[in-house]
Amino acid sequence: LVDDTSSVILGKAAPALTATATLKDGAATLTVSGKSKEDGKIFYLADADAPLLGDDVSMWNEYTGTAIEAGNAKCIAVAEVDANGLVVKSGCAALN
């Protein structure tokens, strides 16, 4: 018998990173606030859950401030990373 109503989190939730998305013609522009360092690098992935503290998101896309293709995504997960590419803060920008 399996209980499909519960979730298992395999790590600590990362401190919150606030992210909002503005959509125009299927492309999203992100606004990210609450970074731990002003020059902290932000990575993103469409239609993903916010990563956990210490997760490696080096395979994600680095956000450079330009509009990104959102497709049919419902949210864009964002993460601030340390010098080793590991998550120090994360969040999810909802797309409406």
C-alpha cells in the first residue's frame, strides 16, 4: 500500500529568493530580489520546482537579465548560487 498524498523532501529548503516574471509574447523577464550578495549569480529553469539548499544547478541556465523563452511553463525556478555553483537561496516566479 502506497500513500500518494505525502511528499518527501530530501534536504533543507533554501532561504527564500523573491522572483517575479513579466510575460510578453511568450518570453519572460525576471525580477529577482533578496540575493545574499549583490553580485550573486542567478540560474533558472522553466517548469521546475525551487531547488533545495546546496543543490547543484550548474546544468541550469544563467540569468543575464534578458528575456527568456517561457513556452507553456507555469513557473520559472530561480536560484542564487555560491562560487561552487551550489544553491544558497531559491524561489519560483509564477507565470500567469
